[in-house]
Amino acid sequence: MAQVQVKPGEPIEIALKRFKKVLQQDGVLKAARAHEFYEKPSDQRRRAEAARRRKIERNEER
């Protein structure tokens, strides 16, 4: 679980910005979006395969 300690005298906006950064680094937002709707296993495999192919193509261009 992501936590951020608010320092004495620190504006809440700054602490919120740090909290959002921690959430992004932990992958919490990405996981929440992935579980927002049910995805059939066949669709999951198809999406993963497409991502794998994109990654390979990107590496071949370099």
C-alpha cells in the first residue's frame, strides 16, 4: 500500500503530487485500469501478443 508522510509545514498539494508519483511507480493506477472491466482470457492473450510484437518491432528499428 502506497504511503507518503506529510512533512511539517509542507503544502498538501506537494504531498499529493508525491503520492501520485508513488502510485504511478508502484503500478497501482495501471492495475486499477486493467481491472476496471472484465477482459476475456482470449482478449488478454491477444493484447499481450500485440504488445510483444510492438516491442520487438521497436527494438528492430534501433
